[in-house]
Amino acid sequence: MEGWVSVTLPDVWGTRWPSHDGAVWYQVRWQSACPDSGVHAVAVSHLTMAGSVFINDTLLWRDARLEEPFSRSWNMPRYWVLPEAALQDERENTLWFRVTGMPHDVLGLGTVDIGPPSTIWSIHARQVWQKRNLFKFNLSVSLVLGCLFLMLWSVQRSEKAYGWYAMASLCWALFAYTMLATSPWPFANSADWNRAAMLVLAFYCSAFCLFVWRFSGQQNPRLTRLLWGITLLLATVIWWVPDERLTQLLMIVVTGYALVFMLNCAQFQLYAWRDRRRHNVLLAMCLLFFLAVALHDVLLVSGLIGGEHVFSPVTSPIAMIFMFLIVADRFAGNLRRIKAFSSELQNAVDTSREELTRTLEHQHRLETRNVRLTERLKLSHDLHDSLGSSLMRSITIVEHSGAPLENTRFLSMLKELRDDLRQIIDNTGTTVVTHATPSAWLAPLRHRFVRLFEELGLTSSWQVPRDWPWLPSSVSLLALTRFVEEALTNAIKHSRGDHFEVRLQADDNGDLHLHVCDNGIGFDCAVADSGSGVGLRSMRARIDRIGGHLTIRSEPGKTWLGVQLGKNPSVEDSGSTSVNH
């Protein structure tokens, strides 16, 4: 309505007519310097956001969508060979560009080059490389770095810096995709697409800041909470702001997060200057390059400096090189630490092995000594309970015999002593002796003591069941045999009784109960409780070893010794002795 305005390409008309909401026409008038120059070609760097192109009155090209949702030609170089039929040979030709889009887009027309196809194609190829291929390479590198560091973080969760860098790389890959997309899909309009793109940029800057802080060991808990609080608040607000306010909000978001990114890069230069570890120096060099690129692109977008191409696409390859060097340096440092730790660990293992060898040798000597003492103690108990019992019987017979013993009787006593000694020797080996019935087990012992009782004028009763409720082991039977021998021998020697009783029975639970009783004068049970008597102490030790329970009760006129033995005795839980007077 105000007429044509002369402009210099590339041009942005949003700043010229900020309230305009619609299409703008550009006309480029040109005339060939040589009328017979032949075919002509046109290269256009970009159209923001969508448009159509005419040569004179002929439609040359148009975007797929010229209304919402608009096609996105803002980063798509175009190339056409002009049809000769549409050209005016000796007159001036006009290229018409109709450009349209939403107010929150940076609307305008890029550079236009007209000339021979060979020349124009080289210009177009350079533009495609700068605006398409470089971003594709940037996207690929970012995806690779993001996936690589995501795997590193998943393997070693303690390296939180790797997780934040993975998030930053993946966000930058999404942002690079916004440079390549030719439609706002999956969104229904350009406004929502721009909202999503700004959120991706905000999350990238936040994650990158967290990566720098975590990698260098900087503790900024308040800044971390503030940064993520603002980012999450922005994620909520940006989807509710009206479209007419979106342009101002997008400018604030881009400017604010670009400032945060540059300040973070700048402060790390000071940190790396103080902490000059190699990986921090490498990261500082990388961030210095990022700072220069970000500063250039911000000034270019804001119009403070001239130019058409941003340098952001080259950051990913540079980042890949620096991150490779940083990770390699960290890996080499870890290997050095592991090697040093392995050397220290080997020395510690050698020292521990020597100490353990000495300890085991000392323990072996102690165990050997303990085995000898145990065997000696066991042998002494066996000698006391078996051979001592036989000697006691022999002495008693001799004492109560009024006349000298016959040779046959004396020889019989010696044979009994020999048999007891042989039994002791056999029991110290590995021979396992079992008895099919209780009567078979108790018969030899009963025979010897009954003959002794008859010679001494004493009486006895022996009660055993017909069968075992369960078959005791040879060790248990030997211990019970020694118990009966010791109990009867002590009773003959000290009780002054004239009747003795031996009874074996089983209760309802299957436990064996073995009792030895006499009708003598009794004794002080405190002796049994203190363990001062050798016989009682030996008796108690034997019953404890087989997991039995020894009970002693004594009063004038009756002394009772009992053993309770379960089917599955546990030596660890056994060994209580109760004494009742």
C-alpha cells in the first residue's frame, strides 16, 4: 500500500513491518548482459517461511503449504533452470517472490543469484552444504555422542557428567533436526513447532551446564535448582502463552539461554585457569570455541553484524574431537590409577599371604597340639572307664576273697583286663561296631558285672527293650557302655548298696533313656556339680560329645543316674547336666 521499498538481500521484513500479518512480494528485475548468453539458472538461499516463485508471468515453483501449517523453506536452498520460453530476450526480466509465514517467524528472503547454470550450481551446492549437509552431519555426530555417553553412563552410574552430556547431545540433535525439517509435523501449526524447538534449546543449555559443573567437580546446588526450576516453569508457560505474545517470549528465551550458555563457558575459563588438570584444560579449550561461535551467531541473528551463515553446525564435530581427547585422557588417567592400585594391592596381597602363612602354621601347630591333648584325654577317659573299671572289679574280688585265688580265676581276671585293653586300642582306630539289638549290646557288660555281683553277694536287675527304636551309632553305644561301666563301678566302690538296677527304654518321642540306680548311702551332688570327680567328669564329657543329657539325683537310700539321647543329637546344642539332691 505504501509502494515498493528497495532492499538488500538477504532481507527480513518482520522488523520493517512488525504488525503485518500476511504475504510480502519481492521483485528482482534483471537483464542479461549478453542477449545470446543462452540458458540461465537461479539459486535462492532460503525463503522464510514459505512462498512461491514466478519468472515474469510464469509460475516457476511453490511450496506445498502456503497456509498454516506452513511449509518450512527457511533453511532449504533452491535451484532452478529458467525456461527459455518464459524469458524476454532483449527486455528486462522479473523474478517474483511471494513470501508468507507467521509473525513469530523471522520472515524474509535470502540471497538470489542468477547466471549460467554451471556457475549457479556451484553456488547452490555450497549453500546446500552449509544449510543442509552440515546440519545432517551435526545431527549424526550428536546422536552418536549422545548414545555413546548414554551407554557409558548406564554402565557407570556414578559418572553423572556422562549422563548430562548424553542428554545435552540428544537435545542438540533434536535442535539440529528443527533446522532440517520441511514441515511442522507432528505439530498442527508453526507456533507449536517453535514452542517445542525453544524448549529443546532450553533443555540443551541446562543439561550442558550440568555436564560442565559435574565434569569439573563444581558444586553449584543452588544454581542447579534455580536453572532447572526456570526451565520447568518455562516448559509450562510456553504452551499457554497466546500466539500474539509468542514472538516476545521466544526472543526472551533465545536471548536468555544464549546468555546462560556463554556465561557458563566464560566462567569455566577462570575455573580451568585455577584448576589446571589436563581434562579441565581440554574442556576449557572446547568451551572457548563454543563461546566464540555462540557470540558470533547471536550477533548475526540480532543483526548487529553482517553475514548469512551461522557457525553452530560446526560445533558438534569440534565437540566430538575434544570429547574424544577428554575421555581418552580420563581413561588413560584411570588406567594409571588402576595400575598403581594393582601394584599396591599386589604388595598388600603378598604381605597378607605371608602373614596368613605364618598364622596358618601357628594354627596348625596349635591344632596338632590340641589333637594330641584330645587323644590323650580320650585315652585317659577310656583307660579310666574301661581298664580302670576292670581293675576295680578285680581288686574288689581279691578283697572279698577269703582264700588265695586259684590260678584259673586269676588268669580269667588277667584275660578280662587284656580284653578291655584290646577294646580300647580297637576303639581308637576306625573300626565301626554296631549291635543289632539292645540285648546284644548290653550282654558282655551284663555278663561281667553279674558274675562280680554274685561273687560279692549283691543283686542286680537288667531291663532292656527287644529292639532299638532307632539304631545308635557305634560312638554313641561306646559312650553309653562307658557310662554304665563307670556308674556301676562307682556304685560298687562307694555306695555300700546291695542292689543295682540298669534300665534302657524309649519314650513316645523315640528318645532313649538309660538309667543306673543303687540303694546305697548316696553322695553330695555338689561334687557332681563342681566336676571335681574324675569319673563324673569323664562321664559328663562322654555324654556331652554324643549330644546326650545327663541327670544325677542322689539321696540316702537311692542314687539315680540317667542319660537321655535323641535320634538326631546335635553336639553343639547338647551337654546340659542337671543335678538334684
